[in-house]
Amino acid sequence: MKNIKKYLCAIVMMVISMTAFAQEDVFSGDWLGANKEGDLKVAFTLNCDGNWQLNPYNENARCNGFMEVNMLEPGGRESLMATYEFYVESMNGNELTLSFVGGRPEVDAGISGQCKVVYKDDKLSFSGLDKGGKDAAFNGLTLVKSGSGADAIADAAADDGVPLGVKILAVLQLILYIAVVLFIVGHMFFVWYKGARYKEVFTVEGMLNKRLAAGMPEKMTDEEITEAWKLMDEAFATWTVIEKTDDDEFRKPTKMKQIKKSVLLIDQVIGMCPTDADVIERLNSLTDVINSGEERHFDGSRKLIWLGVIVGILMYWMMGVGMMFSTLIATGLYVVASRTPQFLIDKRALRGGGKYS
């Protein structure tokens, strides 16, 4: 039994050793590449097994990899653009995490960052993990083994290494994101353009002119006055009680269905063109409540806005301009989406929820 355990342990150790060796062989070696435009050439040497003297510009440097990036000028002449020393941070299957610094002590000083290298189909694809990695000349490039030929280098340059399914998903996500943004912004512009539901302040003279224009009798009958009061009382009764005293009660709409139901009743009163002064006074007070209830106010957290602005600035230094704009746009959408109708703010206040700070 002991011998069997020894043999199994030996087999496991052999498999682990072979796997580790295979991973190193996948990445280690000499690699070449170019960009899509054809004005950059890259030469990369990597050895994952220990630190080596690979940097010809610094004899004291010991690293796992070294890269030269050359710029091709219109006349065909090559000029050295940047150099990088690479250090292996972690290896996981076909993915390798590298940190890097500038290769030439004085010329490339200040260059540093991290990148991810993915091995697939005998190619290495580079992608930056931080601002330094995204700003590096090799970010987004795909390299092939040295000696693969010019056609292989050109094909690798044209291949961004992103699977078709991932590209389709990214496009769908972008379309959905744009649709949500357009809907939110479009809705807010519509609300601002539409303005208040009731834009007119009703007067006896104005209602009288409307009755005459419609061929209605000049004065309201007693039955019409009674019916108008009944409709307005029904509209008032649909709203939520805000405060109650011995003599009176104060109500406001706190739900959209309350607003819609009361608006149907109020519009019937308006259609009657009332000429009674008391009815018109009550009608104006009801429409004022509806207008103020539908008016939108910012009901979000101002601290969260400032946090979004600060994070956006930090994202610029860490991840680049793209992430900064994404964060700031998201913060702006939060501001727009947080403009809440007053009746919803009142509803939350009644439930015990205060306004955000």
C-alpha cells in the first residue's frame, strides 16, 4: 500500500512538473509583431524561468522579458520608440500577468504598469490592466513566434484577439446602454418641455368668455354648481390625508393613480366652464396641488455626486480617459434620474423616509 502511495505521489508530481514546464514553454521564446497601421514593429523576448540579463541598455537589469518597439518612418527607416523590461507576476493556464518598467534608464524613465498576456493559437495578445498598461505602445497588439514570416505578423496585427461572441455581446451591451441613456434623457427633456399640467389660472371672466364661445348659457345653474362641488370633493377625497385637525384635513396626491383619477374629475369641472367665484377659487387650488405634485426636484444624494466626480478623476489616473468619461456620464445620469416628482417625495416622507443629504 505504501509503495502504491509513493507511485501515485510520484505520478502527481510528474504531472505538475510537466504542466508547469508546458506553461513556461508556451510563453517563453522570441516573439514579433506590428500594429494594424504598419508603422510599429515589436520584438519581444520572454523567459518565465528566473531573471535574466535581457536588456542590452542596462547590464545590471535582471528580468523575465524585454521588448523593443520601433517606429517605421515613411522612408522605411526604423527608429527606436520605447523599450520595456517585464517581470512575471502570475501565471494561470493560458494567461500571464506581467509588470513592466522602462528599459532605458534615462530615456524610458517613469514608464511602468501591468498587463495581461493571453496565449491562443500560437499568438500572444497584450492588454493593459492599469493606466500605464493602457498607455503602453504594445497595448492591444498580438505577437507571433519569431520566424513565422511577414504574413503571419500582418495577420496577427489585423486580429484583435477578441472572439466574435464577445464582440457581439459588447455591441448589444453598448446598444442597450445607449437606449437607456436616450430614454432617461429623452424623458426628462419631454417633462421639461411639457411643463405644468394646468398652465392656466382660471378666472370668472375667462370662463364666461369660454361659455359664450361654446354657445352655453352665460351663468351656471344651481344644479351645475352643485355638480361641480361634488366632482371637486370626489377629486379631493382620492388624495392621501397629510394632516388632520378638528375642523379640517389636508390632503395631497402621493400616487400617480391618485393624480390620474383626480385629474379626470377636475377636467370635468373645467369642461363645465364654471362662472361661480367660489367654484373657480376651489378649482385653482386643486390644480395648483396637481401641478406642485408633478413638479420634479432632485431627491438623490449630493454626497454620491461628489463621490462620482472624485472617482471619475481617479479613474483618469488609473484607467485612462475612457473610464473617466464613463464614470462621469453615469454620475450625470444619476442626477437626471434622481429628479423625482414631488408626490413621490411626499409619499416617502409620510412613510418616514427623509430626503437624502
